[in-house]
Amino acid sequence: MTVDEYLADKKPEAVELFHRFAALVEACGPSEVVPRKSIVYWRRDRIWAGAFCNGKKLELNIDLLREVDHPRNLAVIPHTKQVLTHRMRITELDQLDDSIAALLRESYTEVGPGTRNLGR
């Protein structure tokens, strides 16, 4: 599956949000884009971010090594002993702001390379 195939049947409002999010992700540095039937992930050595369209909204997964209290959070879910997945909902382009970009940079740097050797 390709990103275009994933987005083909999605609402235009969500697709616009997706493309803005993808630009923020791409600004972090090189990653492999991993489209699935229900979500698109970005991976370095490990998956560090994801996004999926939900009606006119965009829902995000941003993996971090710490819990962040953010106004877009729907939930913070332990993914591993060290990694917390921050599930966020975006409804407007301006919500994809510097705070989201900063969390993505943190995730790219700290989680993207893999976490197996942390704390050893």
C-alpha cells in the first residue's frame, strides 16, 4: 500500500491535515514511510510517529520517553517499559504548531533510533 492509496478515500479536510503533519515529520530528517490499511507510520530503526484520518480529523501517535501534558492529548499509553505513545487529535491546521513539531523532533531523536540500549 502507498500513502496515496491510504488517502484515496479520506475526507479532504483530513487529507490536508495529514499532509501538514507529514511535512512536520519530514522536517525532522529521513525516515521510512510505512503505510498500512488503517494508519501511516514513520520509522527509523523503530516506529516513532503515526497518523490516521478519522472523518474530518487527524489522529496522531507520537512516541516519547516521557509523559507530556498537551492540550491535543486523547490518551498516553505505555507502549513498552520506556516508550509512551501520545495519542492526539487534530481538527484544525493551526493545531499542527511548534509544540507538535517539537514533540516530533524529540521522538525522532530519542525514540526513532531505537530504545533497546537505553538505561543499560
